[in-house]
Amino acid sequence: MNFKTRLFLIAVTFIGYFSALQAQVNYIPLEMDTGYRPLGILEPKTVHEIKADNLTVGCEVLDRDYTDYDEYKSYLPALGMKKIRLQGGWAKTEKAKGVYDFAWLDYIINDATSRGMKVWLQTSYGNPIYQGGGTTNLGGGMPTSVEAKEAWNRWVKAMATRYIGKVHEWEIWNEPDLSESIPADDIVEMNIRTAEIIKGVDPDAKISGFAFCTLNGKLLEECLKLVQKAGKLGLFHWISYHGYEYRPENSYKAVMNFRRIIDKYSKDIKLRQGENGAPSKGYMGGALDKYDWTELSQAKWDLRRLIGDHGHDVESSVFSIIDMAYPPGENKYVPKLNVKGLIESNNDKKALRTKLAYHAVQHYATLFDNLSDRIKEYNFQSKNKEDLANYLYKNDQGIYSFLIWNQTEAPLNENKIQQIDFTLTDCSFTTPVWIDLLTGGIYEIPVELYTRKGNTYIFKNVPVYDSPVMITDKNILNR
């Protein structure tokens, strides 16, 4: 069957999938009493079947050997996210002054591109073989001495030259605002200097500036004023940021403030969320660790952030492909195993199994090509008192998809289904189906539970919870 999104239509397979999923990733099945008829589950597309190339999965920390690329490389194409974010690793490449050994990075980039992935390469971090060269750790500081800066320049040029034709997207320095001691002048000087070196080698390179860990609008404006004063705004294709929030939607007020600030200086610079994800266990260190997380709430969080970013016209990423084994005591920000991975790992860096979040991201990537055209003007009305995130899209065949979830709270470690009524205008469905992005479960909506009047639809008893669900047309599944 040559479907873009294929279905397992046999009931035994449908039931067996959820049983296997529950056993594998501790999934809590949805309990719905709607009369919806189960059709099957999404069979995920690979990167070779997906057109969109603006979804990124984090493959960071290989420069410090906190993960093992060989353990997870085979999982990348099946995830469906076409781009990976890497860190160049100056200290791993130049262990003796003036001697570059790119073999480790060559292997990763060549293998990833052979699997259909595109590489977004960051030039971080420092190199302690040079006095004032910074460290390899998060928050370790940029090169400060004349010798270290000149060595950095040579290394960046060597790396850009080596990967011309293989790497087309770059980022400068990871989370410079994590250290309050780095002033805006130094952040801007490093970004401009490094971007000019890369552009000098590859004029067509697309570069992401700043990579702020916070959404500090005051700092962004200060930096952009300096970039504008230097006449260098044209160096940057994106401004990237991270901005972890327990309730992911809490980020968007500040994100939109970033957008307004950038627009004051350039209408051409885009926004990119470069690193965000949730842990699957609480209290393990790193961003968002002060909460009780499970694999269920992690998966919901990742979906909500990815879809929320797309709904705000921000290119998005998920952090990270696999749990990261930070050496104990080496980094004050992440003192333990960083469990934000879509794949469970351990301190031996072995890939043990996929988490629920891996499958959730697969489902989103599989449907992503159908979310190409966001409808900004439409009417959604519901008497439900909960705060409901909702977005409407149309694909290039004119088929609509409507995404909705309860965003009142941060993702829960349980599933609380509500059945809501709502009216949706400025769209069209032939045979509407309901898809749970968390599990990939597909259900046909009974004709008695929706009414059409022109381009207005009244849906009744729609299951909604704190994880995104989609109403779309069955035609998507049969194409």
C-alpha cells in the first residue's frame, strides 16, 4: 500500500501495539467513552519520506564524549527529524597546538549525511591548551587572550573549510548568557568575528547567532544594537534561543518579545528554538529538574513545545536524542545523568530502549508535512473553561488539520480526558478523524458527533487532554 501515512488496520495489531507500548515505556492508555471507531495507528515515516527539513533533534555533547554516536545513529532516520545539532569540539579536535584531528567529527558528519540527515554545527566550546582559551564545560567562558582568540580563528576557518558542501548551517557559542560575567560587547564580538570567518569560507552559509539560554529581551536588544552599529546584521540568518519553562507555553510571551525586538533591527532574521526538552525523571540535575517527571509527562512536554513553536512561526528542535552521561562533579549545571533523551541510556552510554517521547516525536514528524500552511485567521469557540491551545493548518492539497490540547497546567503524569464541544470555522473536512499524537492512535469521528454548515463545523464530545491531538481528514491517511 503506497500511503504517505500508512495504517495498521487489523484490530489485533492495533490492540497489540498499545500493549507493547505500555510494556516498553510505561504508557498509561487513554480511557475514552466517545463512540469513536479505532482505525489503526500511524506508521512513522523516515527522513527519506518526509519533505520538511526544519525539525532538529539534538545530538550534542559528542565533543565531550557524554554520549556514543554509534549507540544511537540507527535511530535517527526512523525518528523523522531531518536535522541534527552538533558541537564542533575545539578541544577534542586540537589537542596539541596547531594540530587538528577531525577524524571523530568526520565520522559523525559523513555517517549522518549518508543516513539522510542535515547537520547544524555549533563551534563551541573552548580549549584549555591555550591560556585564556576557556574550558570544555557549559558556562566555561569564551576565549579571552590574544593567543586563544587567534587560535580559535584558525580552528574555525579550518573546520569551515573542511565541511564546505557538507555543513550549510552554523551556530557560534552555546549559552553565553549562562555566565553573567560575559558582557554584551564580548558576546557580539565573538559572534561577528566567528560568523565572518565562516562566511569568508562559505558565503552561502546560514548562521545562527547568540544561542541564549534565557529569553532576556534586554540583553538581546543590547546585542542587536551593537551588531547594527557594526553593520553586520546581514551575517545572521537566525537568532537562536533555548528558554526552558516547566509549562512550555509560558515561553511564548518572551519569544514574541524577541520577535518584536528582532523586527526593529531586521525583518530578515528568523527565530530558531535551538535546544529544548524535558527530563523523564525528576531531580537529576540540569534544566527543569526540580519537578516530578515521568516518561509520560516528558513526551507531552516535548510535543507541546514542538507544536507551540511551529504555531508561533519558530523553527524548532527537541533536546536530546539520548540520555547524556555527564561525568560526576565535572559540571555544576548537570551533576548527574541528563535524562532528557528520547532514548534511555546509562552511565556506560548504552542505548537501552526508546522512550514514549521518541514515538511521540515520530508521530509529529510523520504528520509535519501536512502542517505547512498555518491559517492565522480562523474562529474557534468553546464554552470549556480550560485554557485550550489550538492551531489550524492546511497542506498543499488543501486538506486541513486542527491541533488542540489543554495548556492550563504543565504536563501531568496521568491522563485526564475531557470531552468538549467546540465550533471551528474557515476549514473543511470530508471524513474527519481524531489522532492522538502521543500514541499515534487514529479514530474515526462518528457522523452524529459533528455538524457542518458551510465552512463551519460543530464538534461534540471531542476528547482533549494535556497532550496534543489532531482532527484532520481521513484523506491524509489514504494518500
